[in-house]
Amino acid sequence: NHKYTVVTSGISYNALNQVTGQTIITADGNTADGSITAGAIRTTQTESAKTYDTSGRLTGSTVAISEQSISDQSSGAMIGTTLNHNYTVVTSGITYNSLNQISGQTIVTTDDGDTAVDGAIRTTQVESNKTYDTSGRLVSTTAVITEESITHDALGNQVIGATLSHTYTVTTVTTKYNAVNKVAQQTV
């Protein structure tokens, strides 16, 4: 019996009543009485900077994510003692085809967010050439992925790619879906 709690708060809107930000907290590992068991995980997603095009479609967003362990609820819920991982995901340049399906986007994930420590990794994924079948299911996509290290020079300035700078391309083609629209056969 697996339970979790999701709390959404701080929702903000623009003049067109589109969501521009919100905070979502998910606590995984709840028990039947509502308490949180030791070893549970709390994930906090703080979404901001959501932007939209003139058709009301999302064009970009920023999400700061924090994953933390909950080690002992009975003594005041010690947070982050065995897991305390923070990262930022910035999605930008979302483009759409004539059927309003995403045709491309850029996703940048940075370990430890804007204050990345030496040894952190920044991954940039540029997705393009997304195609869909007549049922609206994704058939193919290409992603160019760049992984780069984050270090700092003697003055404390961030240096990107000094110890790791690796780029590769992944093309995914789905050749078969099953009766419930789950991928049954795929080539990567």
C-alpha cells in the first residue's frame, strides 16, 4: 500500500489568467495514518517564469527542484540528512507544429542550480524533428545532448566545460504502439 501527498501552493497568474508560477511539494512514503515513514522522500518543485505565445501555448519555464530525505518524523522530521539534491531545469524555445504538438525545445538541467559547486554537471538537450502519427502519438525525435562540467576559476567565476564537454545525438523512432497506446517497439 503506497501513499503520497501532493500540495500545490503559491499559484501566480498573468493578465490572461495563465499560470506563471507555483510550488508543488510531493511527500512520498506516507502511511495509512498520514504520518511519514523514515526513508521517505520530499520533492519540492518551484515553477517560475512560465511564458506563452500569442496562441496561449507554453514557450518556456524554469523549475527549481529539491529532493530531500525525511529521516525521522517522530522527532521532528529531520530533512535532507541522507538525500539533499537540488537542480534547476530551464525549458525554452518550445515550438509547435500546425496541430499544436511540440516540434522542438531546449532543456537545460543544472546540478545545484545557479550556485553550482565545482564538479556539478550542466546538461543541455536540444530536441527537434518531433513527428507524430495520425493518432497524435510521438513517432520520432532527435535530441542533441551536451554534458558539461561546472568549475570555478581563481576569481570565483564559473567555467563551463573545463573538465567535461561531451556532445552526442540520440534519434528515437517508435515503430509500434500496443492497444493501450504504450510503446511496444522503439529504436534508439
